[in-house]
Amino acid sequence: MKRLDQLTRQARAQWDALIRGDDPVVWVALGLCSQAAGADAVAQAMRDELTARGRQARFVRTGCMGLCYLEPTVIVRKPGCARIVYGPLDENSARRLVTECLLADGFCPDLAIGKIDADPPEDVPDLADHPVMRHQVRRVMQHCGLIDPEDLSHYLANGGYEAFRKALATPADQIVERLKESGLRGRSGGGFPVWRKWEFTRNAEGAQRYVLCNAHEGDPGAFSNKLLAESDPHAFLEGMLIAAFAVGATQGYIYMASEYPLAHQRVSTAIEQLRWAGLLGDDILGSGFSFDITLRSGAGVFISGEETAQIASIEGRRGAPAPRPPYPGQSGIAGAPTLVQNVETLANVPLIVARGGEWFRAVGTSGSPGTKAFSLSGRLARRGVFELPLGMGLSHVVNDVGGGARDEHPLKAVHTGGPPGGLLPANIEVPLDFDSMGETGSLMGSGGIIAIDDHTCVVDLARHFMEFAQDEACGQCVPCRNGNRVLLDILTGLTQGQGTPGDLDRLLELGNVVRLTSLCGLGQTAPNPILTGIRYFRSEFEAHLHGTCPAGVCPLSAPAEPLAEAAAS
């Protein structure tokens, strides 16, 4: 414990100097989205301008704050002033920020998104009042965009690993009980009560146990786990340590999609820092508890996100789902009890251990307490990752958080829950919680929300998702392997003007058969876009039977007729 105490004291002193020191500081958001938007060039332009004027500032690398539509962003702090978030910037505005703000008395309020602290200037509004930020309750994302994800001292200075220290002094059954009081449900989509998984794994027979962090996130349209891993990896690593202590595991694995190279780099760095600090390895902090973590790269296929397929991949076998039972909590990696949780779920654990179940339940609903990081994309004015209380209405999220349609084309639908999710009307009034979303026929899934405008064909979109499911399936079971192929053929015929009477009934009947009889979650949910598409947009499917694509997208289409007329003709 003495080494951790010393590191924490040093970290807090360094952080205080960074936030309140006499040198100007520039925090540059360098997540994958930021870099794609030109953040490296923005940072270099600021450095070049400072050098040309014979001045210096301290530059700090951060991850993304979640305001992806405003990237590239930077945070600037002058001595005695608040930290101010600026964006979106280009090289010219970045140089202007140096000359008119860093090296002068101004603050460039026209470039400012908002200030983080209560210090001057008064003419820059608080970041918390920004239209995107005012709706958020940032818990697992509290450090995103504000700390260097590759500097352990930044995490320690902001309370990092205090919850783990507390857990080491708490009986394991009391940790599980605290999770039970919180009502935390898995954030990967199924919403299974977390405490039940922990208790099940802890009580399973076997001397060796494992903790597996599912960081695969294969859903197109979901990128919250990527953001957390890039911006604050220690948050979920601390959750892994607590989970391992609670269930009696000595080895952990992180299974991450190969498409996330920056997250791989930052998580790998964080793991090495933990070993250096004595927070991984044998007899951690003199507690008698030993644990280590191995980072594994995923094969890049959607099905590898399924927990039994993931376990097979880690063991060097083909990543394909296995029948259950036995469940991983009974027989997982090497046949030993294995606790599987995703990044966001684990990032909630230290907060609950530190602050308690009642605090966690202060937001959300009774059945779905807490917050969820939602990935908003598609035809929205404001896109990114936003942490919102569970139970917030979907239309509220789309219109007030996402800003509604990004141009003059009205929103028609939203797709939630990734490829196995569903297509819902854009104006549907439904709370974003596990149970309510299930009643719509869709899913909350990993939190992906894609907005669709009237230039998108619902039938063609359902065909696209079915094509994805067909390509990504493992091919083990007949309902998914053959049934999804037939569903895809029917949808393709509809989009090519080859639909026949009874196609919609066949889609519904076969879709339900595939849903009820497939081996794993992919097959069981693959028909959802079809089933919800027909449920909420039946007239658009019927229009295709009459040779018309209302959106004017499908190759069958002559100029689109009004939807009601097409359906009635």
C-alpha cells in the first residue's frame, strides 16, 4: 500500500500543477475520431505558431470527450483562467487561438464550446450548459477528454484505484451484495443482472477462475466501448481487478476488436503501468491477492462478440458459439468458471464500490438504474457518444440531445441495438431502458442509435442488415444458416421489383422461426430489422410489392409516388 500511497501523492501534486500552474496548457483530443478529423494537424499548427513567436505551452494528449461532431477539439487553460473547450478547429483557427488567446488577453468566444471551471472569463458559457452536455450524467465518461489515457498519474490524481483499495478490505460477498443493491445490469445489450453473474461464477466449482473483458464491440453504429478504452482505460481495468478479487480469479483476458488499434495501444500501455505500480502480478499491495491481464486481438468478425465464441477464439479455436448450458460462469476458458463483462459494465463497478448502490440508483429507472453511454450517428445534427440516464425517451435523445435532422430532410426512422436491433419510427415515444426497448421488438444493445431520413429505404436497409447477418454468421445451425439466406433472397427480390404476393407473410413467418430456433444471439435477433420494419413501416414494404420505392433508392423505382397512394394502388 505504501507504494500506491506515494504514487497517488505525487500524482495529485502533478495534477494540481497542471490545472493551477503558471504555464499555459493545451489538451489535444487524440482519439481515432479526432485524428480522422485532423487533430494532429491542429496540434502541430499550434506548436508551430508558438515556436515562431518564441513562446511555449505544455501539450497534453487526451482521448475524445464524446463530442465527435465537433472534432478536432482542444482545451486551453491560461494561468488564472478556466479550462475552455474549443472546436471544431482547423489549422487557421488553431493559429488564431494561439495569437488571440494563449499569447494575448482574449478568449476567442466564437470558437469556444464552453468552459469547464468556474474561473474567468465570464463571456464564455459553462460547458455543462451546452445543448449536448446539459442532458448528460457523466459517470463512466467523467474523465474522457480531460486526462491523458496513457498517464497513470492522471487517473490516480482523480481518485483512481481508491475503489480497488476499498474492495481489498471488503469481504467478497459484500462486494457482490453492493452490486445487487445497485441493480447494475450488463451494458452489452442483454441487460442481465451483474450480481447474479458474479455470484454464479464465484460459487462455481473449480480452483482456477478467469475474468474476461469483452471489448469486441462488433455492432456497426456502436463505438462507446472504443471511446472508453481510448480515453480512460484504467476505469475498466480497475473494474476488472475488483471483479477478479470478488470472484476469486487469478487471470484476466481482454478481447478487443483488431479494428481498434489506438485502443489496443492505450490499453496495453495501461496494463504495463499497472505492473510497474504493483497493481498487477503476485501479492498485489501486500494483500495476498494475485492477478494478471492478457490483451488479445479479436478476429474482426461480428460473431466473436458472443461470449462462448470469444472464449473459443482465446483458446485458439474457431470463434463459433457453443450451446448453453454450461454457461461460462460454470465452464469457460480452459473449462474453468469465467466471468464475462464488457468495458462499460466494468467501468461502472469502481463507482458503485466507492459510492454505493443508493448513489447509483439516483438516476435511471427502478428496473434499469444508472446511466448508459449511447453512440449517436446517422443523419443527426449532433453525433458522438453521450452518457445519459436510462429511461430517457428515445425521441428526446434523438431531437434534444442529437439535435434532430442535420439538414432539410426529415427523420423517418431510428435503428437501435446494432444489426440485431430494430427499426423504429423516429417519433416513437419509448423510454430507453432494457425492458421498454424489448417491448418495441428492438433492443438497446450496446447503445447504438442511427438516425435515418426520408432518403433511406427501410426495405433496402433491412436487406442490408440481413446481408450483414448472413455474412457474419458462423454457419453452425440450420435456422440461421439457411433461414437467413431465404430471408435475404425475399428482401432482395422486393428491392429489385421481383416481389410476389405473400412475401410479407413469408418474411414474418420465417423470421419468427429463425428467431425462436437459432443457436446463438446472432441468429435469434437477426430477423429483428425485418420484423420491426414490417411492424412499423408496413406501407413501405407494400409499396415495393407494387413496384414503387417511396425513398427512390431501390433499382425497381420509377419516380416515387406518395406512400399512401402507392400502398393503395
